[in-house]
Amino acid sequence: MSTTPQSLLTIPGEALDYYLSQGYYRMHQNLFTCRFLPIDNTLYTVHWLRLVLSRVSYGPTQRRLLRLNERFAVVLRPFRLTEELEELYARYRASITFDAPETVEAFLQAGAANNAFSTGVVEIRDGQQLIAAGIFDSGARSIAGIMNFYDPAYRKYSLGKYLMLQKINHALRQQKAYYYPGYVVHDYPKFDYKLFADEAATEVFDCMQGRWLPFSWATVAVQSAAILADLPDDAQDEYELE
């Protein structure tokens, strides 16, 4: 399911907050939501997450990562598409084993001339060299992490997770209430890194009841069973992700 703000040049911050709170997320210049992810002829259930920023407390693993990367410069600025970003993304994309859009422009704009979102970027630099970038959208009371990418030569520094922490730190400085990192998938651990910052401060959206609950894998399992039970018997064969 998606919604397109065709009559708006920009989405007001309060509107973005509302859609994020209902399990919607950015795709190109649209907002979408889904309940399923088809992988290898199996239909997995999707579970949207948010961190309650007032409850975030970093543990030893997070603090160690922050210390590890203290040598790098962190710069936050309004997003502007540059050759430097595209070149970094090209190096990153060449190193990964999963499907990803060909360019940053294809990921964010998909040919659109206008950016309807209030978008920022966290740049990580080693001296003058851009080694990682994390793009996010800001609402009035929340931010949403949209994409992270990094130079594969710096893989040992866990820069994807480091960017997540930097986005959270920025949201805390801005006195935001929530950080939305995307979703996890029941019984498919590829997306579990989105719990890295602070699982205890994370909530999961109950799409059947329209409410947020404290995250646990037991809660996700109950939600997954309810979502699948709501499908028609033949839907797994015919379902198409919108």
C-alpha cells in the first residue's frame, strides 16, 4: 500500500510523523507500507520498528563502537545529491551480495525533480575522504533512517551501525521523540541489525490493532501468526507486494 503526496511540494513534519506512526515509510518520493516480504517463494511477515529516544541507553557494544570511530570526522548537513555521494555508493554497491538500486538518485528520487521530504545526511570522513554516508528524513517529532552506505575498505569499522548511532545522537540533540529504522522480518535475520542501538528502547508496530508495543521476538511471533491467519487460504500463491 502506498500514498503519493502529489499536491505537495514538501510533506509537513507533522504529516510525516503521523504516517511513520502508522507503519508507513519512504520509498522514492512516496510513502508506503507493507505486511509481507516474498523471498525464495516464501512469504515472510514485516514488522515496523521505532526507538523511543527518551529510553535509549547505549550499552558496552555501542559505546565501544563510538570509541573505535572517534578518529573520524562526523558532519551533518542538508542532503544534496553529489558526485562524491554517488561514487561512494557505487563502491559500496559493488561490494554487496543483495539487490540494491543502481544509484542514490534511483533510491531517493527515481527521476523526480522535487524532494518532498526534509532530508539530511550524516557524512563520515577520514581526513578529507568521504568513507560513509547516512541519509535520513526529519519530521516534527521524529526522524526516519533511509539509507546507509560506506567504503568497503572500512568494513571493519561497522560504519552502517555507527551511522545509525549518529542519527540517533542527532535526533536526541534535536529533542525528537522517535527514531524509525525500518522493519525486521519474522524468521529472517538479515534485518535484525536494526535492533542494534537499543533493543530495550525499541517498539514494534501491531498493524492489526494499530498500536505500538514493546519489542520482543515473542511479540513479533504472535503478530506474524495473526497477520498470516488474516490471509485468504490461497493468498500465499497469489499475493503481490504493492
